[in-house]
Amino acid sequence: YGFSKGEYDGVSGWSTAPTASVTLPLWRDFMGRQTRAQMDNMKYQLESAQYGSAHQRDALLFQARNTYWGLQLTRDEVEIRKDTLARAVSIVKWAQRRNNLRLAEENEIIQARAAKEVREMELEQAIENERAARVAFNRLRGQEGEDVPEALIPLETQVTALSFDWPKESPRRWDLRGAEAKIKADKAAWTDAKANAWPDL
């Protein structure tokens, strides 16, 4: 409401009446600088969040592939270590027969047994690595325990199915794009804060 003084029917006094006013900052948002800064700040914040989500997605996919392939590799290693241990056992038996026939010296048996013990330790280590890979595999898919009854696709099949096209230019990383957008958002926020400090005219 607005108040005004006047004379009505020969009587001097004050009157009230509803009024409306419009204010427009002429200096603070001169030529829309502050408005553009606020819009840019929101735009680059959204871009930064988008690039950050894309980076997390790619990182999770990379981790999932490494975990999957790691489990398959450790399973293959266990089978290889079992085969090498079986060969070492056969060599020990062969060396023992040669020694019984006086065709070999005692140190040949000692070397064969030592090699067999090394192969046993390698197999134990491979089994432990495979167990750790199973735990990591289950943890990544939200399960507990170390049992993975599923059969995995052989690594050779996966590698053969992969295709690679050499890029014409180096691809830009999502995390770097997000950092650039964050810097732009900070600059726009600074421009907005600076414009907000200007006086209204």
C-alpha cells in the first residue's frame, strides 16, 4: 500500500491505496552478466557430474573385466601347476628306478625330489591365488564366500573376440573432462559472486 497527502472535499488528510512497483537492477546484472554466469555455473556442474559418472562407469567395467580374467587366469595356472607337479612326480619315480638299477647317482634323485617340492609349493601358491580371485569375484558381484561354481569363458576365446581400431586421435579421459567442467563451473560461480557484490542502481 502507498500513502498520499491531499485535500478531498475541502478536507486535508492522508489516503491509502494499493500500489505496485517493479525494480530492475541496472548495474548488478548489466547486460545479463550475472544471469549468464548462473546459467553457466549450473550447466558446467551438470557436465562435471555427467563426466564423473561416465568415469566411474568405465572404471567399474575395467575392474569387472580384470577380476573376471584374473579368476580365469588363476584357474588356468592351477591346472598348469598340477600338470608340472605330475611331471615332477614321474621324474622322481624314473630317477628312483635308475638308481635301483645302478644307472644313476644319488644326487640325481635328490635333485628330482627337490624339483618336486618346488612344484608342490608352486601349486599351493596357485591354489591360494585362485581362492583369493574367487573371493574378489564374488565380492564384486555382491556375494559372500569363495565358491564360484560357474564355468568361465576361456581367455583365448575372449581375446580372439576382441577388436581394436587404432584411434585417429588420443581419446579424452572422462575424469579430465569432468575436471575441466568443474573449473568452468567454479569460474562461473566466481563471476556470479562478483556480480552479486556490485551495487544496484
